[in-house]
Amino acid sequence: MKKFYLLLFFVFFFFSVFSQTHITLSFAGKDSVSQNLISLDSVYVKNLTENSDTLLFGPVPELSLTATWPFGIDENNVNSSGSFMLKQNYPNPFQGSTNFSIYRGYRGPLNLILFDDIGTKLAEYSNVFEKGLHSFVISSSVNKVMILTVFDANNSKSIKIISNGQSNECNTIKYLGQTANAVKNNLKNLDNADFIFYLGNLTMFTAYAKGYKVKSILDNPKADSTYILYMSNSLTCGTSITVNHVILGGVAPVNKTVTYGTVTNIPGELTKCWITSNLGANHQAATVDDVTEPSAGWYWQFNHKQGYKNNGTTVTPSWTITDISENLDWQSSNDPCLLELGSGWRLPTNSEWHNVNTIGGWIDWNGPWDSALKLHAAGNLSHSDGSLNDRGMSGYYWSGSQSDVSNSWYLYFYSGSSGTPSFNKALGFPIRCLRD
């Protein structure tokens, strides 16, 4: 009997120890024509066998797992703290500003301090935070490596941040707000919590890259593997494009995957290709006076890349800019169309809006709505606090052209008129994107 129990012990020990292995799955994107490496935005990993998933962020994401053969062990990740996680900033290196996020499993005070490489304090921020995911932005003009340290009474974590110094920004840490609906995906990305994986499970990897079609592949990973995803950047206008918007790029206010329709042959700009719903919208509006947030999409201040979501009562992230005075058209480095949709996409110019409005014969909101663009009255956000105005009553769509240091041209329509006036740059308007 003693030998029998000894044998059971060794069997249990063997399956507990030798059935586990640490594997790393790496991902890279390549242009399917040129074979050049491309920067991935993210990779969605779906374990089809166990119905578990996780989201990894680019440009060259990795998934590290303590994986098991299927001997009944349900939890595979031994690296999760489960209560306090500091996400590496993105982009890094950066110019001007960069975003990062913190997940906490409990409410309480939290301190953030930014040091340079010799220990000089550059900026700090302290507050009491609720449980959940919180987003921040660091701005800096220094040209050096910096250390961000985040700590409370129980935990302390640090990350290395690299600034190229090509900016006039001050050294600051600003709080962007709590992103409750993004906690799940970002928590998975931080430590792959809740992601169940056994060696040999059938797994689907779906890659997203701006300007490229979504690419998926299947495999049964059993060891360290590098996956090259060959992606096509060809677009036939009239087909749809799928974009994985993530807050870490400093443009999207929330994480969201959206499929946009495209259309061409718009009177006034016959050769241009347009998306058929607002940037950040879940879908096209149902009516010209649609008042729903999923149809409206996001809002932008002129020549700023950060988008804002307003659900009717709350603006996300928090509104900080109330006045804009600068002698600039919308710069490509801040163009949300280029940054979110990829190469070739941009904001319309004032001339392009004027052409479609005039040649299309738009005299009230029926013209924009009855066109193939299906423009609707998505309203605007107040320059003073980001509060919502005129949703379901008026349409405001930025062009990329300024009229003077404080005002810029836009398309405007309501039930009685349609035209291309100019208005305060600090207002938040929806945008439509096009490419030549």
C-alpha cells in the first residue's frame, strides 16, 4: 500500500510540474505585396477550444503564458498581481505627449511621480481613485530617458519612458479619467488575466493595422512561436474596412472595434472615397435626427488628435481645453483620420465640403442625409466643458481648413439650411474621413 501511495505522489508531481511549460507567442505584420514590416495596432487572440480571449497591443505584440497540457488545471497565469497594474506608455519613444493607464483592484490614494535619469523630479500627481482602469497623459519637452513611479501604501511600480524632446510641452502628468468599459480588454493586455489556454488548443489570431485589411490565422500552439501576418492595404471603394480603435494611441476615447462602409461618386467630389458613418460611430444613423450616441461617434477640437465621447451626460476623457488660438490648418500629425484609419485617409478640406454642398444642391438637412454619405445631425460639444449640444437638431462636421487663428471652416446643416461657415476651434465636432 505504501508503494501505491508513493506511485500516486510521483504521478501527481509529474503532471503538476512537467505538464506546465512557459511559452511566448510573438506577432509581426508584413505588407503582402512589398513584404515590408508594418506596425500592428493590436492582435486579438481567441482560444476557440476554451472560448477564452485576450487583446494584445502593437506594434510587435507578444503573449507570454505559463501553459499546461489539459489535466484539469483551469488557471495558467502565475504572473498576475490582480490588484495593481501599470501599463507601459504608448507611444514610446514619444514627442510631446504619451498615454498610459493604471488598473487598481481597490479604491484609495495613489501617487504618480516622473523623474529624469538622474533622479530630478519633473512632475507629480496625487489623488484618490476608484477601483478600475484609469487613463493618464504625460507631456514633456526634455530629451532623455525618464522614470515614472506609481505607488500607494501597498504597492509600487515603475516604467521607463523615452522622450525625444522635440516639443514645447511642459513636464506634466494629467488625469484623463476612468475608462470603465475598457477595463476588461486592458486588464487582459496587462497580465492576460482570465485567459485560459492549454497547449494545443485551436487558437485564432486576428491582426489589426491602420490602413490594412484585418487578417486572421489559426494554429494549435504547443511551443514558442512567431506568427507573420501578411496583410493587404489595397482598398476597393465600396467595400468595408474594420478598425480596432484603442485608447493607448491618444486618439480614441474608448476601446472599440468598428466596421466602416466606404462610398465614392459623391457629387462635387466624384473621385474621393469616403467612410459612410462618423469616425468612432458604431454604425450609420437611423434617421437624420438620430439622437443616439452609437450613431454620433466621437467629437474633436480643431487640430487636436484626442477624440471625445459624450453619452448625453458624461464626456470621456475629461475636457481640459477651452480655448484654441493658433495660426494652423489641421496638421497631419494630429489628423484622426490618418491616425485611426491609416495611410491616405484625411479630413476633408473646406473646398471639398463646399463642393459637395453646392454641387449636391444641399439646401437643408435633407441634402446631406439623402446623399450616399448619410450625414446626420450629431450635434457638437461645448468649448467650455464638453457638454452636448444640438444632437438630433443640427449637423457640424469639421474641415481641415482654418479661417483665422480662432475659427475654422466646417459643414453645417439643420432643417432649414445647409452651408460651410466658420466657428470656434475649441468646439467639439464629429468628423468624416476621405481618401483620394
